Amino acid sequence: MVNDTELIDNLSLSSMDQIMFYLAFSAIRTGGHRHGTFLNAAATAAKCAVYSTYLEQNQSLRKTGFLHHIEPKRVKEIIEEVRMALTEGKLLKLMGAQEPDYLMHLPHYWLATYPIATEDADFAVQGLSLQEKRRIRSKLQADLPKAKVISTVQLMEMIEYLHERSQQDFPDKDKLPLSDSLAEHIRRQLIHSGTVIKIDLNSLPLPLYALARESYAPAGKAARTRAMIEDTARFFKLMRRWAEQQPRVIRIVEELDIPQHRIDQALEHLDVLLQNWANQYHQEGGETFILHLCAGAKPDE
Amino acid sequence: MVNDTELIDNLSLSSMDQIMFYLAFSAIRTGGHRHGTFLNAAATAAKCAVYSTYLEQNQSLRKTGFLHHIEPKRVKEIIEEVRMALTEGKLLKLMGAQEPDYLMHLPHYWLATYPIATEDADFAVQGLSLQEKRRIRSKLQADLPKAKVISTVQLMEMIEYLHERSQQDFPDKDKLPLSDSLAEHIRRQLIHSGTVIKIDLNSLPLPLYALARESYAPAGKAARTRAMIEDTARFFKLMRRWAEQQPRVIRIVEELDIPQHRIDQALEHLDVLLQNWANQYHQEGGETFILHLCAGAKPDE
DNA sequence: GCGCGGGCCCTACCCCTTCAG
DNA sequence: CTGAAGGGGTAGGGCCCGCGC
């Protein structure tokens, strides 16, 4: 088992399950969402599907329950929860973005709270000897963001603040409290993602921390991951309209064998073709169309 | 709130949540999967993401637990479950297809068990008067599949059989027993989907049933829904490779305004362009490429 | 039909201690 | 010290079945 795709392929999943898997891997592994957050988001989506059926069934709790195999009692709670979200702006448990807020916002908050003003004021920690400072600086790359090295306590305070902030819109009963285990999870995820560097010094009881990047994910990777999710969401949405036979939605699938030496040429040509097509028909003020295309070697299924 | 899309739009979801919603609506509302089945499938996908991290973290339960905010104890159970699926072929709880087996297979099973041999032998139920038969026939369309009208008991027996069959590959402890409420759910879903017609007669204590279609979903709709899910899964998979910067994967997004009177022309032209492109580079024996495209009026977001 | 009562069990959460390397 | 393995707990929710209206 070398990578994610192999695991997914080995299980010979249906297309529906595949989409679910790609989504889970993107959210949990790439994005750093908590396991529980993903499950909650799935439950919320299902709740809204139930709500939609409820409206369709003349607001009959029982009929809705039968259709989806849920107890009317439970349907009632679900309907109430979704209704509150739609009419009173109460929040549903969703993922909200590629990454959780508390991970995403840390670099900016760190830079704002502990900026390096002058060259040699690069530590927010008191009582370090000159030798210790030198050893730490030698461990760190030169091109790190201009944020001070901080203590474990300072890092934990920031995590605490950012977590509270991400929970502030929820009523008290729905707030996820920042337990020790949750704080520890956030700290580890920050280190694992490469956002934060942990510095161990034998002479100190607790490690120190340095900020490694100005954003949670590496800049290029984050952009591509975001594009992947956004494109897929819009593609899915367009395909739903196509499946409903709505007019003026076009779906094209082409499968072809391309000789090795012509592959690059073919793909470049494709790009040019579509640009020309867009230029040819584009005219300010017309109806705005969006086109999504992805092509590559066919995954063996 | 007129349709599903409006509900989804009203909640101003992130792209990730949108994908989850489209998936939930397709599985639960369109496909007829049980609410619990969808939640299980989501949990299974998350478990596999956890398993993948576990391998990456040198099989450390603890580190995996920290990264995803799960107890090591629970990680251990998850790892064991996925490992059993990969090495011993034990089944994971997945959706498995667009529709649940017990819904999908009913028309074929009905036709095989209660076929109409001769014109007037169209009832599998004893003791109906000629007048009753005439009234029932007048309620039914002429072009129904050649399957007999059956009793409630006979329908329930078929549901029981098909459900057992769909569960046979699970060990006894994992089998979902056919409870009264589950059987009732299946019966309702069959009627709601238009697969089965319920016939009420005042003179009879229990309703009778007729088969309405030769497949669970209307033929055309089923094909388009399947294509939607399959295309989206492959699009997602290709985009994942694009996001990882794998070579020879191309992603194109075009946004343009098309004047009303040129829209049909533009879309037809697009189709021709891509066919010509495929013909131009196709050569038997080359590397097999797949291209997915969808275009339509831009959804206002 | 409908609403309300009971129940079981899994699992996401929290925390603790003990023992081995 | 860290990691594995065991213990404790609460709350929510997916399931089942009743009864009375």
C-alpha cells in the first residue's frame, strides 16, 4: 500500500463510495479536519436531504420517516434543526472550508501577535542564554516568516484563542470545548502539516516553537487543492442539472488512445482549442457560462 | 423552497460541504439509500482515511489518534476493521451502488417469480371475483411489465428474500435484520419511486400490488443519474492527480458570456471540436486517456 | 393515520492508571 | 520519557418495539 489511491482501488468501490472516499481523504488527511467534524458534516447533509423530503411529503413526519427509514420522532428533531438554520440563522455542523479555521488562521495570528520588529528581537521567550539562542537559530532556515520563536505556553494560548473564536458563533450548548486532547490534536496537526516547527532543547523543560509558513498549507498545494474541490463541486452541480435534462447543459466524455510522443502536444492543443472557442463566443452581457474539463490517463478500474 | 438546489444555495455552503450535500441528496433521495446507510458509508470512508494515516505514521496508534483527534483505542478498532477488509475480504459498510440491492433487484425478481404466461392469468391471488378483477384492470395502464398482480403477503415475501440476499455476504453479527420498520420502509420506497403500484380495493382487507416498471428507476433517468455519479467520481479522481501535480493531467476552466441566440450553436460547436480533437490524436495502442467536460449557465453562488 | 413512551447498543467525546521499552 | 493497554464516565443517536388517541 503506497498511497491513498491504491487503498481506494483495492476496495473496488462503487462510484458513489469513491466520491465519498475522495471527500474524506481530502477533508481529513489533506485538510486536517477532525474525524468527528467529517462525520458531523455527513450527518448534516443527510439531515437536509430528509428535510427536503419532508417538504415534498406535505410535511408528514411519518411518511418522511418511512421513506428514509428514520423514526418520526427523529425526523421531527432533524426538521427543527434545519428549520432553525434556515430561518433563524442557527449554525449547522459543517466543515466550512478546506481546513478548519483554527488551523488556517494560526500563521496570520502568530505574525500579528509576535512580529519580529528588529533583527535580534526574534524570541518571545525570556531567559534564554546567548548560546541557546545561537543553537536555535542554527536549527532554523533563514527564510522563515518574520514571527518570533515562542514557548509552549504561548502556542497553547494562541490555539485556545483561535479555537474559541471558531466556536463563538455557536450557542454555548453546541460549543465544542477545548479539551486537553483537542488542544493536543491541534498542536500535532500544526506540526505535522509543516505550519509550525517544534524546537527541542536539552537544556529546556518544554519545547519552543517557530512559525514555518505564512499559510497553513504550502502556497502552491493549497491553491491546487482548493481548485480541485471547487471544480469538483461545480462539476457535480452542473452534472446534476444535466441529469435532470435541463436545457443548455452539455456533458462530454471522450476516451481515446494517444501515442506517447503526441501526448503533450494533444493536451496543449486541447487548451488552445477551448480558449479559441471561448473567445469566439464570448460577448459581454450574454449569459454567463462556465466550463469544467479534466483529462488524463484513464485510471484502471 | 422549491427544489433541492435552492435549499443547498440558501445555506451558502463551502465547496466541500456542497459535494457532501450533492452526494447525500443523490444517495438518499434519488437512490433510495437508507439514512443509516449513508452515515455508515461516510464513517467507512473516514475509517479508511484514518487507516491510511496509520500506515504513514509507522503504525503508531497514538500519533494517528492525535492527528485526527480520535482515541488510540478507537483507532485500533478502526485499523483492525479495515485490515480485515483488505486481507480477509470482510465487507465494509458501503453504499455499493446508486441504489440499494433490495430496491434495484425487485422488478427482475418479480418478473421471474410471477410471470404472466397467458393473457388472463394476470393475478397471483386466489379468490377474486370477476368484477374485482375488472375493476383492478381498469385502474392499471396497459403497458405494464408482464408480471402478475400480487398480494401484500407475496410482496413482503419478496422483500424479505431480496433483503436476506443482500445481507448474505455479511457475517451474522453484522447482518441488518429485517425488522417490521425496515420492511415497511422498503415497501414505501418501492411505491414512492414508482416501481410498484399499490391497489386499494374497498372489498379487500389488504391492498394488492402491481409491478410498474422493469427497473427500479425510470430507464432514461437511471442512465443519466448513473452517468452523473460515474463522471463526477472520475472527474474527482483526475483532479486529485492534477492537484498532486502529476504530469499529463490537464485541467481547464473557462468562463464566458454567450449571447442568447448563439448558445445552442456554441455548445454544438464545442461537441464537434472535442470529437475532432479526439479523432485527430486517437491511435490504437497508445496510452488510454479519458476526458470529462461539463458546461452550463454559471450557477449563481 | 399520529404522537409519546420505553428500551438496547454503538461511538464520539472526556479523563484516569499501570506497565514495558 | 513515550507508547500500549486497561480502566472509568457522559451524551447523542441509530435502531427496535410498544400503547393510546
